[in-house]
Amino acid sequence: MITNFEIVGPYLAALMMSLGALCIFIWGVFSGALIGGDDAAKRFYHMEMGDDGTSEQRPREPGAPRTDGA
């Protein structure tokens, strides 16, 4: 069959693993497994950016001067 398997074998193994990874990726795309994968990251980002509040709602930093007259 292949006379120099010690030389060609690792390349064949790498080619087969690459084709397997490509098939899994194509299956994931067509099956919808990759849809909505970043929703959790988007929710976290919007929660962090939208939860800043106004200066009256935020807690005062320690040692900061008070602005409410007290």
C-alpha cells in the first residue's frame, strides 16, 4: 500500500483530523448549534453598561466629599 508510512502517516493522520473537524463545524452550522452562542456575553455586557444609574443612585465612594448638604 504505502511504502513510507513513517513519513506519510503523520500527514495522513493530520489530514483526517482536519477533515473531521471541518465536518463537525459544518454540521454545527447547519444544525443551528452555533446560533445564539454569544447571548450570555451580550446580556452580561448590557447588564453592566446599563446598570450604571445616576449619581444619586450610585453608592458614594469612601472619602469622597458629600454633595447633599449633610
